[in-house]
Amino acid sequence: MPPSRVVYQGDIIYQAEDEYGPLDVVDEHDGRLRSLHFGTQARQSTMFVARPEELALEYTRCMMTALLFMNADPARTLMLGLGGGSLVKFMLRWCTDSEVDVAELRPAVVDVAQRFFSLPVDHDRLRLHIGDGNAFIQQPPAAPWDLILMDLHTSDGMSPAVFAPDFLPACRRHIATGGVLAANLWYGIDRLVERRVRQLLESCFEQILYLPVAGKLNCIALGLPCLGLPAWGELERRAAAWQARANLPLPELLPELARRNPLR
């Protein structure tokens, strides 16, 4: 095993490096918690080893507020950027009719997710597409996606693919009426980068809602392709239903979302 590039608060159980940089898998808390790093302290994914389908990181739970603005479970979901596959596993477990596409640039990331983060190697509702996410989203899909989850990052911040002039317009073009795009905006070492992504999103979608992740450098943006929002009582009902169904703490996140956006 090569020497560690950074000092982690845990045991490094796997290290690799591809043309895009390092990948480190680190176990913490006596092996109960496992995280994927791209050579820095920032966690790209974290998993409870005993509960691999549960969302361990706050930003992933915040991204699932997208479900509050959907009238039904998404029939088709697209994940742009795999990481350890936390959101993919959640969707496969709790949206049992949802077909899930994943676009991931790095074959090594897919390998790590399958070997160390319980991502299914073979699942009849999961399709893995290895390659550039922007090239993938430019291709007309068989049908629009109801939910697009965008989590595209390098070790320093957001992936350059997000800034391609045709990337976010293609996301908007291929999302269903009544669908939602949930984007993890992490500005890393440059806050101006996140501001630029916000401007791009606001130029593509009819409505954008923002939910900062408490105590982190992340902010979740929800892109809606139409005007109008569910009534407040309906949002509360949906939040309670998801908490009962999947132990998803949407009732706790909904008031903060309302504080930041005109929901009522």
C-alpha cells in the first residue's frame, strides 16, 4: 500500500490512483463508518457499514428534499457522479419502481463503490455508464428523467463539466415536467465557483430553491422546470411520509428550506 497522502482520522483500507487523482477508502469508529476520499480530508461519500443503504452524510439527506416537490416516486432517476453510491443505493431501496442511470467518469470510482460501499454489481434497475457526464447528458434519453441528482466534484471543488455551456441546459431539456434536479454545490477552495454555478442554474430553470448544509461548505440547489409549488400542508404531509417510510428527516429540513425560500 502506498504511503498516505494526507493524515486521516481512521484506518486506510484501500488506496489507488488513476489519471484523475487519488482514491482513498478510510474506516473510522472501529470500522463502523467508511468514507471515500479523493486524496483530501473532504469526504466524497460515507457509509454506515452495518446499514449501507442509509444516508450517512447531511448533504445527501438535504438532496433528498427534492422528493418533496414530486407528486409521485420518480420512475426514472439519473445520478451524475457516483462517489460511493449512497444516493443510488437509497433510490434502489426506497423507490422500488425507479430505473436508475448513473454517469461516472472514473472506472476506478465504480470499482471502489462496488468493492467497498455495497453498490450492486448486477441490478435489474441500475444502469452504469462510464464516461464524461456532459457527453452522456447530451444524448437524448429514451424518456425524460423525473429526478436528476448532480454530485460532480474533484478533490478541490466542482467538476469542470458543470461549467460546460451546454451541460445544465441539457439537464433542463431532459428532465420531465414535474421533475426536479438536485445539485450539490460545494465550492471547495473557491466560493466564486459556486456563485457561477448558481447563475448558470438560474438561467436554465424556472425556479431554484436553495438549502445550505448546516456547518458545511455545501449548498443544495433544487431546480424546478415549472412555476408553482405544492401547498405547505402537502409538503408537510410528504415530509412526514418519507420519514415514516425511510427514516428520512425531511420534517426537520423542511422548516429550514422554508426559511431560505418562499414556500408558504
